[in-house]
Amino acid sequence: MKQITPKEAHAFLQTNPEALLIDVRSEIEYLFVGHPVGAIHVSWNDGPDWEVNPHFVGEVRKLAGNGGQRPILLICRSGNRSEVAAQALLDAGFADVYNVQYGFEGELDENHHRNSVSGWRFDGLPWEQC
């Protein structure tokens, strides 16, 4: 898997229109915290029990088509869940998988707050809230 910063991910998506940006956070995070413009939601795990989505790979495969050769960029809150999800895709035979480091909300600052050190929103990249 390739590691990519939010700014690099945004630039990559602009120059590779066939690439998919998949937000792997919970449905609540995706809808109410916000998400990158154009991101497709496929939860890696979700409440109430936070179990791994057994259909994750199949859902991504259906979106990607083309035998898993399409570039797939995964994003979560901080880059941790998306890294695990990216490994699952690689294990399933996907060839071109990227983990967006720092995720949508970024790392924790010294006060344990997000969105103040790194991440998609911190970098001022386009996002929306449903």
C-alpha cells in the first residue's frame, strides 16, 4: 500500500479521474462530521458493535469494477482504520491502493483535539457535510 498525504491525495484525484476516494468511517461520522467532496462511503466497521463490515471488500470491488486495478484511495478520521482496510484490499488482490495519512480530521494536538495539526480539513481541501 502506498501512503499519501491529504494534499497529495487531492492532487492525485484531480489528475486521475478513474480513481476512487472511499471514506471508511462510520455512517454517522461520514454524514455529520463531514467528508471529502466526491468521497464514496463504505464503512470498514460501524456501530453499534463496531464489528468489521464482512462485505467491505465486495462493496469496494463492485464500485471499482475492472478487476481491482482501478486506483483506490481510502480515508478515515486519522489514517488508522483506512490503513487496516487498505491492507484487506491488498490481501484480496487489489493492486493500486493508497492510505490517506492523517485522514479527514488529523492527528491529536497537545489538548487532544483534532483538525488543528493535520488532515483533510486542516489542509483546507474541499469537503461537505450532509
